[in-house]
Amino acid sequence: MKKLSLVLMVMLLASTLAFASGQQGGASAGGGSRIQIALLMRNIDEQFLKDYSDNVRKLAAEKSVDLNVQDARSDSATQLTQLQTLLNQGYKYFVIVPCVSELSEQMNQLIQEKGGAAAYSNIQPTVDSLKVGKNFFFASSPEFVGGRYQGQLIADYFDKNPAKAPNKTVNMLLILGQLGHPAQVNREAGLLAELKTRGYTVNVLARDTANWTPDQSQQKMDAWIAAYRGQFNVVAAQNDGMALGAVESLIQNGFTKSDTSDGTLLTVPVLGIDATQDAINSMKENKLYATVLQDAVGQSAAAFDVIYQIATGAYKPGNAAGGTPAATTPIDEAPANDASVIGQCYLVPFVPVDKNSNYYKTH
């Protein structure tokens, strides 16, 4: 009997330690005077999300905040369980990159019951989730604008190199993120809208998901090259990881040239979105042509700061957060398209990044 009790105690301790392994700092959620904030990440595999979580860790350390980081591994049920466990442990304040938008309302209702607050980034919360209470926020970047900037960079390239797009015709291979993801939908729409505005006819020869990953992107490009060799003049990917996978495929399949005066050693330009350091390094090697900055530091700073303000009692409606002002005018993209929640939105701008941009020159 004693042996059985000892085994049960060991199993309970192991289970507790497994969940608590995400926590940084020594205080428990219910004890001590240090502020407790939890960071719930859909995953930390993608470079953008790793950069985001790294900055939250940095900000928490600077503010002497006890931070608990949980990785849902892209599983909605896991993320909801993590939230419920944290709430039961006494956590009230959250920075969240949700697995799916639809989860946000249920999460906010649970947080509201405990008198807490949450700020969302990267994947938009729903409008209804922000209406749960004035202590729920969106700190991210309008995805349609990110797509427009990618289209702007493509149009700029062909304006400078008109022979590469005869009759202003763009024959595109389009590598998508997770299908149905708000970024996938809105970045594609913005990209195509901008090229149309700039007077280009766009033929999307192939479009398919690579689920944000470089390996799937490289495999997809290998297949497309076999099917469309000589037919496409640009590759657009919805994040940098997939863009870099496409770059490697093109290099391995012989799509290179010695003249890099157009900004790339590839025979067709490849563009991404995020402006990760790996992407900037690839640009410096004349591989990736251009990208669009999705500011992981800016988004995470806004999300963390507004929650820190709530936790310390310093928040007032209209306060800036992490250097980003609260939005005042609705835009076309949810949730910032609803006037009743616009003051709860912090819109961190996208920035186009080519070799003439300040961001490229300083990184």
C-alpha cells in the first residue's frame, strides 16, 4: 500500500512539473506580489512566432513579471485546456496567439468570469470576442495591407524590369499558408488587388498551401517546376519560411544567373512576408528578392504592454501600448472593422522591405 501511494505521488508530481515547465520566475500564480502573465502560443516553431515569444520573455524580465509560456502545438483543444488550467491556478492576465479565431470568444468568456484580460496577436480574435469586455484587445497587423505591400514590391520589380513581364502580365506561383487562416485569405486578396491597381494582369498558374513551412514549400516548388518550367515569372509566398523553401528549390533546379543587377541571382524573383532575420540574410546573398515586415517585436510589445497596464491598474481607454496608439478609425478587416471595439485594437503597421528600405539597411 505504501509503495502504491509513493507511485501515485511521483506520478502527480511529474504531471505538475510537466505543465509548470513553461513557467518562468519563481512565484506561484496565487502567491507573492509579482505580476503573473501567461503567454499562450499556438506554436513556437515558425520563426515569426519564436521572435514574438522571445520578445515577450524579454519584456517580462525587464518588468519583473512572472511569465508562464505555453505552446499548444497548433491544437485548439490543447490551448483551451492550457487556459482553463492556468485560470484554475489563479492566472488572470494573458497574451494569446490563438490556434484559430473561433476559439477567442470562448476563451474570453472564461477569462471574463475571473475578472481577467487578454490581448491577441497574429490570428485575429472575432469581433464578438472583443465585445465580451473592454479588457480584451487585438494587437496585430492588418493582413490585407501586408498582401498589398507584397503586390507593391512585385509591381515595382516589373516596372523596373518590364521585359520580364511582357504586356504587364504576371504569371505567378502562389504558396499559401494554412488554408482559411485569416492571414492566408487577406494576404492573397491584398496581393491580387494591388497588382490589379498597378495595371498588371495576373495569371495564378498554381496556388496551394505549404502550411507556413519551408520543407513543404520546397517540395511543392519541386513539383511545380516540373509542371510549369518556363511559364512563371514570379513566386509569392505568404511567409518567409515558405519563400526560403521556394528559393532553395529554384537553386537546386538550376534557376540561377550570374547577373544580379535586378536584385536577385534567381531567374525569377521570390518574395515573402515577415522580414525574419533569415529572410534578410537571404536578401543579402541575392537569393530572396524582397519581403514585408510583420513586426513581431511591435506586435508583442503592444500586446504585452496593454495587459501589463491592466494588471498594474494603469490602463485607461485610448492609452498607447508598446509605442502603438490605440486605433480610432475602423478599417475594412475584422475585428478592427467594428466601431464598437476599434479602441481595443492596436494596429502595428506592415512595412515593405527591399534593398532600398531602412529596415534592410539596418538589419
